[in-house]
Amino acid sequence: MFLFPLTYIIAFLKTIKEFGKGHAQALLIFICVGLPIYINSLSITYMYGFDNAIGILQFLKELVVFISLGIVLWNLKERPKFTTADWLVASFLGYTFIFSILPIGSYDFVTRLLAFKSLSFFCVLYFVGRFINAKKVLVAKSLKLIGIMTMLAALIVIIEYLRNEHLQVNTGFTDFLVKYFDGEPSGNYGLIWTFETETGLKRFASLFGSPLEMGASMLLSLCFILAFYTKESNTNENSKYKLVLTKFGSLFLVASFVCIVLALSRASFIGYLMVIGLYAIITKNKLIIKFIYIGLSLVILYFIYFITQTDIYDFVVESITFNNASSLGHLLEWLDGFNAMVTSPLGMGLGESGRISMGSKDNTGGENQFIITGVQVGLPMLILYITIHVHLIIKAYKNINNKSGKIKRVAMILFLFKIGIILPMFTSNTEAFIYISYLTWFLSGLFVNLTAEKKKLTLSVLLNEH
């Protein structure tokens, strides 16, 4: 078990070493290797009795971002021109920061700062990617790291499934939760309800912090696979593009599917299928469409095979009909959040919804990223938050066929993921999944960076021609 915190620390030290050489892009090493195992690293550290180290390990994830941002700003050669996306993100960051200063809500200043970090830290990641030297960011290296971590997660989750035992029962997860997040044991397995369905069926999280986080992370893995293994086809009459998987890519894909199935996250699984369907549409790939049909057939067969197991059958049927406690609970929490936004359209204050208020057992609104945002900082910021996502989705879609390979790949990752993650955003606090939050917002900034540089280069060429 000590390998988790050891790997986390090594990833940090490796990143710092590269920072010493001025390589701000080394941030990706820490994000791809250290953040998936973040919660397990902390809980194991606590289990071994190193309580004093917890605060330090928690701070490392923000420290590497700020160091990377410092290197990026130091290396800027000219004052950048803000794009529409930049202004949108900066406005969200500035407005929510005002909420942390003003005495709005029931929490003190320090707690509001913590809530501000939880809600708006993605803006910092965005600007790291936005102003970094894009030429030095080799996104393909992230593909390998993410692939290795996904395969490792699949191996662990298979062992969990075969042993019918959660990894987290051996990592001190529950004691850590009680100590640092004011949580309490719940469910039938000594963890929390997230690790099981309403019928008692186990949901596994592997090396991630929860089954929901693993499910959402597999969406991102799938998007990387589709973006990097898509090649232009000069001979295929069915499509302009084809998916060409290497052995590594095939294992990567299988591993992501194994993880998403055993996570039993309904929203993420639907998102996973949506990503495949959307990919087939935008690439006009008939072979992938046939794969979808085959995949749906396998899902049906999977369901039929396990239909004799009441737990699986009840889980699926009750999810569809919203008769189980989880689905019904989501609806009730959403209504609570809507009522709060109607009552306080300009926001109840930072911390009034989400992780902070859940810890104090005084939460308003459910595990819904949109409601968490709207309840805390109001409808104007909720609209702005949605606008940022919509703007990036549209911009990414317009660049899916870009002649630049890097722009094309990053655009496809963002377009597929930001649509695939929409449903999980309605059922969980996705910004709290620090691995996918850090990585996707860094890539969002990088994408705007790449397109801005290309536009600048194009204008320069046109001016020189005249």
C-alpha cells in the first residue's frame, strides 16, 4: 500500500526537477500520475500514522500549479491579447473572488477561501495552459501516462472484482474521511454509499477516490484514445477517418471499458456510449457505427446474462424509473437547489453548496455541478460557467478538422469530453474530481493558446505577403 503515497511523492519530485529546468509543461506529469491516486495516497499516509504529512501532501497539488504558472508568466515574451474565452474565465475568477472577500453567507473568511479554491481553481489551470509555450507541450506523452494509469486501474479493479473486496477497505479510506472531511461510515461495506448500489451491489473505484471519479476519468481516457488513434483514410470509402489502434491503444481501450463497467456509474457509462456515438457522427465512420451496434448488443446480452441476479436487474430498472434512493435523492436535492437559486438568485455565498457544506451536514442542493455553482455564486455566474463550456465546445468543434495535428487532437478530446461529461455533471461535483478537472482545464487553455498562435501566425504571413 505504501506504493501509492510513494508514487505520489515521486511524481511531485520529478515535476519539481523539470520545473528547475524551466519546463512548465512538466505539470502534466504530476496531473497524469499523481492526481488519480491522490485520495488513496492521503488515506494510506494517514493509516500509517503520518498525520502531520497530510496537509503538506494536500498542498502539493496546488503548489505545482502555482510554480508552473510562475514559470509560464516569467517566460512570457510579450503581453498576450485576451480572447473571448480568456475574458469569460477571468470574469468568473474575478467575480467569485469577490464572494470570498465579502461576508456573504454563513461561513468565515478562511472557509470561504477554501470554497473559492474548490469552485474556481480551474481558472488557474486554464491560464497555465493558455500562456504556456505551446510548442513545448507534448500531449502525446500524456497519452502514454494516461494509458498506463488506466491499465493499472483496470488490473486493480479486476482483482477487486474477483476478490469481491474494495481496495479502499485496506487503505484507511473511512478513517481518513471521518478525520478530514467530517464524514462517517455508511453502507454495507464500511465505506460510504457511493461504493455500492441501492441493491447492495459493489461499485469499485480502483486507484481513484470513488467509483464516480473512476467512471468520469474513463470518459477522458476514451477521448484521448479516439483523438490520438484517428488517422485520415485515403482508401476507405466509408469514411474520411479511421481508427487505427496499436497494441498499446487496444489494451488502453479495453482497460477503460473494464473500469467503466465495474464502476457501475450510470451517468458515466451513458456518457461513454455518447462519446463513441458522437465520434462516429463527426468522423462519419460507418465501421464505428457498426461497432456501436455490436456494443449495444453486448450490453443487452450482458444484461440478459445477469438478469437472474436480482441486484443487477433492480439496479437498472429502478435507475430508469427513478424509484431508487439515489435517483430520487438526486431529484429532491435538485429541487432544493432550484428553490435556493430562486430565493437567492445572486447567490447564497461560497461554501453553501458542495464539499464544504456537505462536511458540515448543512448542504443546499445535490451533487450537481451546475446547482453547486448557482447556489453559491448566483444565476449570473451559473450562466457564465455554462457559457464557458458552450464556447469551448463550439470552438473545439470548429477545429476538429484543423490541419494542425496538435490542434485537431486537443480539439477532439475537448469536444468529445465536454459533451460526454454533461450527464455526470448533473449527478456529481465533477470539479472535485481533481484529476479530470486539472487535466481538461489545462487542455482547454492550451487549445485556446494553440488556436490564438495559429491565427497570429496566419495574420503575420498575410501581412508579409502584402
